[in-house]
Amino acid sequence: MNVISKQAIAERYKHIQDEICAGLEALDGVSVFEEEVWQRDGGGGGRTRIIQNGDVIEKGGVNFSAVHGQLPEAVKKAFNVDESDFFATGVSIVIHPNNPFVPIIHMNIRYFELNDRIRWFGGGIDLTPHYVQLEDATYFHQQLKHICDEYDPAFYPEFKALADRYFYIKHRQETRGIGGVFYDRLTPDRTTISWDGIFDFSCALGRAFVPIYRELVNRNRHKAYTEANKQWQHLRRGRYVEFNLVYDAGTKFGLETNGRVESILMSLPPQAQWAYDFKAKPGSAEEHTLSLLKQGVDWLAS
């Protein structure tokens, strides 16, 4: 069976990083990415790219990595494998905007390999609005369903449900945002398409990032906001931090495999806030947003 090589996968992902950075710079119009090339102790490395203090983007990161080496015992146990030599490559993105009416967005596409028998693709894209706007939520999920349907009609309902479950802050009993699609350990055994098809799907999702986010940004970037809106934005960012530090599998994997800390934690916002026992005012936009942060919402019916 011919399977695309891990080197070819890494090169395509690296090119997608370039495309996304160029697209985000054009969208922001003010700031540009700063790049740091790094090497990992134990094997491999990557390119960390950070954009800050822009017209749209307060802080964002678009990271590429291709690392290899020995899996720690804790990770081997979590993956339920005996092999130690691993290879992992991917692109990871988090964008924190200035305007509270522009949503936070996250995307990750990745490939993991232990040997010829144990390999898989994973990834996804999800949206975290500070204020949930139903038209934007519907647009976002429509775009994701269109991409999924081109490869396998089963993808969107399955991956949407996985995103709802994954991006869930258990101790708050609320979702991080409006979800999106999320998949892990995807192989031909679990779908109707080949390895090449899964890789193409991964890349299609990556290349959809800029046009989807550009539309959402341009709908909201010029909306006026108050200091109260900014305070709410900082509270929602606090929830984002809680999820990433407590539950996020990518953060845990990076730290447990001796990844670069600055690159792993680039997902955190420049400012966040925690207020004791915060209660949204009845009938407010904040209360409306909280009412929608739950699993199983059919955003396509909104």
C-alpha cells in the first residue's frame, strides 16, 4: 500500500503555514508576523510565528512543527502503545482579536506516526465568540459542513459532535464557544476514503481557515464597543485559558514530550480576567451568549 510520506506531509503543512500567515497579514493590514525557528531537544523542531498589536489581531500565533524522538512513558500509556519512536507534524493556530465582537478562532491540523501500522491524522477548527451571533455561527458551521461533505458526508455530524464534547469546560459546565469540527486518530479504517484522501481533507480544512475567518472579521471589525464589552471579553478569555491549561490534549502532549514552552503556550491571550462569582445581567447580550454555550446546538438550524 502506497502511503504519502511523513516528509511530504510536513512540507505541505509548512506551505499551509506560509499561506495562512500571508492571509492574516493582509487581513490585519498593520502588523506582520515575527518568526522564530527552533530545535527540539530529542529531535526535530519548528517555526513559531507570532503577530501582535495589529488593527484586528491583538495577539495571534501560527505554528508549524515536525518533531521526532522517544515517547515518554506517560504518553505511551495514554496512547496504549508499546513503541517509543514517534514522529509528529502539524500546524496550530490561535487568534485573539482586539474587538470583542470579533471571535477567537483556533485551528489545528496534525499527523502522528509510530510505524507503518500505527499512524493517524487529527485536527479541527473551532470558534469562540465573546458574543455569540447566530448569523455568524450558522455561516461558520455551513462552511465546515461544505468542506466535510466533499470528502465524506458522515464527517460533519460526527466531527461536530466530537468538537462539542472535546471543547467542553467540565468544571464550568459550558462549552468553550460554538464548537466546529474535531477529529482524532483518523485512518482509512474509520472512513470511506484513503490515506491520501484524509491528508487532502486535512489540507482543505487548513486552507479554509483564512477565507472563513476573513468573512467573520470583516462582518464585525468596525463595530463600536464599550469598556463593559472589553471586560466581558477578558472574562471569556479567562475561560479560554482554563480550557487550554486544564483539558487541551495538544498542550499536554507538547509539555510531556519536551516541546518548546513558548510555542505551546502561544495560545494564551495577552490579557484575561477572572471575577468572583460573576452573574450576567438578566436579558443582556452576555446572558444570551451564556445560554448558548452548551453541547448539541444545531447551528445550521439557527
